[in-house]
Amino acid sequence: MKKLHLLGLTSALILTGLTVWAQAEDPFADIVETRHGLMMQMAADVGKMGAMVKGDVPYDAAVAAKAASNVAAVASVISMDQFPAGSEVGKSPDSFAKAEIWAAQDDFLTKIADLNTAAEALKASAGTDADSLKAGITALGKACGACHSAYRQTEG
């Protein structure tokens, strides 16, 4: 029993040490994870609305309105705070942010503002009817795509 307890304690200490070491290796690990989480939340909500636009699920005004509200809320949080210099691909593991973000920061901030404009418009219209949802999703997709094509390294 003492051997199992000692083995468990030793394992816990090793795992704790590895976690601390990994965080010391990449000071941006938490912010990159937060950034991914924000994008994944938006993707989940856009997916709900996209399924309605494609006709995979029936249009539901309440679900569309809630998802659009979530997208607008997440978009409102995105700023340079989630993109500190040094957290780009090649410097921070798991990052897909291109270094161009910091070289063209004014353009990047304009694209964030465009995202917020599209997200707010979607929020205002998503719960009204399917055609308004489709128009809003299209505009949001263009805002997302403009930023990702310029400032996000593709995966793989």
C-alpha cells in the first residue's frame, strides 16, 4: 500500500513539474488556448445558424437569435489582448496567428471592427426570419474570412 501511495505521489509530482516546465517554455500557452476557445465558441454558434441556412435543420428564431447574440458577445471581446506579440505561429506552439498581425496591426484592428459590425448586424436580424439570417451569416463569413486569409496560418 505504501508503494502505491509513493508511486501516486511521485507521478503527481512529475506531472506537476512537466506542466510547470511546459508553461515556462511557452509564456503564451494560456492566451493561445483562450484565443482558440473564443474562436471555437463562435464556430459552434455559427454552426447552429449555418445548419438552418443550409436547410439541415428547420429555422428556429429563438435558437438563431441566441446563437447570434453569443457570436456578437464573443466578437466584442476580441482585441490585441488575445494577440500579444510573440504568440505567433512558429514562436508559440499551437498558434496559427501569422506575424503579419503585428506588422499590419491597424489593418488587423480594422478587420476586428468589421467582425464586430457584422456580428452586431447578425444579432439584430438573425431572429427575424431565415432570409435575414442567411444575409447576416454571409456578411459574418466574409468578415471572418477576410481576417483569417490575411492573418491565420492554415492548419495542417
